Amino acid sequence: MPSFPSSGASPQKQQHNARRRQLIRQQRKSLPIASVEKRLIEEVRKNDTLIVVGETGSGKTTQLPQFLYDAGFCQDGKVIGITQPRRVAAVTVAKRVAEECNDQLGKKVGYSIRFDDSTSNATRIKYMTDGLLLREALLDPLLSKYSVIVVDEAHERTVHTDVLLGLLKKVQHSRSIYANKNGKILPDIQHQSQYFTLKACQGTKIDPLKLIIMSASLDAKCFSDYFGSAKAVHIQGRQYPVDILYTYQPESDYLDATLVTIFQIHLEEGPGDILAFLTGQEEIESLDRLIQERARQLPPQRSKIWTTPIYSSLPSEQQMNAFKPAPAGTRKVVLATNIAETSVTIPGIKYVIDPGMVKARAYNPVTGMESLIIIPVSKAQALQRR
Ligand SMILES: Nc1ncnc2c1ncn2[C@@H]1O[C@H](COP(=O)(O)OP(=O)(O)OP(=O)(O)O)[C@@H](O)[C@H]1O
């Protein structure tokens, strides 16, 4: 939780808070993105659309909005909006950034997802799902309260993200016309729909909309072409080195292989929590049962494993358990679907097991129906899981 200089806090608590703030400052400084802050801001000033590609963990999601805020992009009460494909990412990142700003969630930094809105009039850095921004655009077609919109994890290419990108391109166009005409609606506006949208905003000061498209693994050229040769910036480096170990042969039963690997790590490797990627609730529950059974057969001092699931249909409060630290001497094993793949940082994870499968929606042209099928992950997804 964020810490505040509270007169009521005990000296130990104040000391703890000061140490935590110091640690967060150091963590922020050590992120690869910290060394390119100036350059990024210059590029955003020069270009209306910017594509930012950087390794997972380089600090894009948490730091760039803070750089933009510090550079004055929230003057005149404007808001920086950051979209995420998943609710859990919007919530956890907003909490982290509020803590980094040493502020209460819902003040300078907040999140807004369907049925849960932590923002207030003071919010200037707003994390939200892409679906939520689409809904906002129905009420305010120029998205006039935003100075910058950051579309994060654009490589996911969900229907919402793709529709949003098309819509944002139009919004940018309308806003630049409006800004160039000093807010006057002139009769030379061709499309009626554009005319009415602009007319509704007559008298309000509207600047061009800055758009930033981000990911660790997107095909920058494809996005750049779509946005009229938009500039792409690559951020080099990651926060921690990663060793990647593969199985010699493909595993026919990846669930069993995951179980074996979890116990190999637990019994043979040093401390650190484990994150295993599975395809859905059923697999997660069945692996959870198998882990409990096997753990019961271990000697008491080695049986301390705490499993915690995270998948989209799990209630939000239960999803948050995955972010809690394990009791001392216990190893946490997070069993997750691809919900934990992007923009979600689970503290304490040292080992990641990726069987390389995902449950995806697929259209069957023979039956004319959509169904969920288990398929190998894309390269982009595999990169995100590292
Ligand atoms: N909820 C959190 N709790 C603790 N630390 C966090 C949290 N979120 C982020 N961090 C820290 O901030 C660092 C940068 O995370 P950030 O999400 O900004 O990176 P990113 O480049 O956007 O990665 P990705 O491509 O996976 O979204 C992480 O490596 C971690 O050290």
C-alpha cells in the first residue's frame, strides 16, 4: 500500500515506509527505460503517433506515463490514458504506479475497468481496459479529456485493441483538423458525422491527440504503416537476465511435465516462487489437486508449497492472492492462464514454466461456429512469458 507521511505512524512504520520508498526509487532508476526518458519525451513531442518496442520488464507500462506526466502532458487538467487488454493488469499496474508516486490510488493515478472505477477528478494517469476506452468514445467521440493515449500490449491484437486503433486514428484526424481551425467548425468539413462530432465540441480547447503504441514483441513495421509511417523507438535491455532451458523432446502430456518440473524446482533449486502457464480453469484446478497430493507425501519440512490460481473467471479478490507474498519458508506456485502474460508483475517469481500452450477462440468454417481450442502459443506470446 502507498505510504504517507502520517503523524500517527509509529517510528518503525515510518522507517519501513522510508526504506520502501528508497527501494522503489532505486528500482525505477535501474530500469532500462530510465536512461532514455529524455529521448522518449522528445519523440512524443515531435510525433503525434509513436511506436515503442521494449523487452518485457524494461519499464514501459509503469514508467512512460510518469515521464509524460512529469513532462507536462497533463497541463490544463488533461489525462494520460493507458489501455490494457486485461482487467487484472489495469488494476495491478495502477496500484504499483500509485505507490511509485507515493500517492493514494484514485488520486493522481487510478484505474477504470467495467464495474470498478477507482478514478477521481484528480486522476491524471488512468489505466483502463481497451474495452472501457471504446465505451468512453461513444460518449465523447473526440476523447477530449485525454492528451495522450497509450495502447499497451498492442501485439495481442484482440478485437477491442484493433477496433480501438482504428477509432484512435480517426479521433487523431478529427482533433488535428479541429486544432488547426482554432476550434472553429468550417463548412469545408466533408463528412457529416465528423461535422456533428466537432460541432458538439465547439468552444472547447482541443489539442491534437498523442498516440503511443507499445509492446515487447510487436511487428513495428505493420503498425507504423497503418499509422502513415509512424516513428518506432526500440528500448534495449531488460531488468534481469533470463536463462532459458528447454526439454529435450516435446512432452506428450504437458500437464504431467509441468507437475514434474514444479517438484524438480522445489526439491533441487534455491528459494524463489514459481509461475506456471496453463490453458484454463480446469487444468489449473486439476494441477492444483495433484500438487497438493504430491506435497503431502513429502517430509514436513519440504512440503511447504502454497498454490494460488489466477484466471479470468476467478473473482478479482481471489486473483489478487497471487500477488501476496508466501509465508516465510513456503514456496508460492502461481498457476496462471495467459492472463498473467502481459503487464502483470508478480513479485517474488524466479522460475517460469511455460508448456507453450494456450486456449484460444477459433472459428470453424465447416460448422460456422466459434469454439475454444488449445493451440501452441505464438512467438510473441512465448516472448512475453519470459
Ligand atoms: N505490481 C508490481 N509489483 C512490484 N513490482 C512491479 C509491479 N509492476 C511492475 N513492477 C516493477 O516494474 C518493472 C517494470 O514493469 P513494467 O510493467 O513497467 O515493464 P514493461 O516493460 O511494461 O513489461 P511488459 O512488456 O511485460 O508489460 C518490473 O520489472 C518490476 O520490477
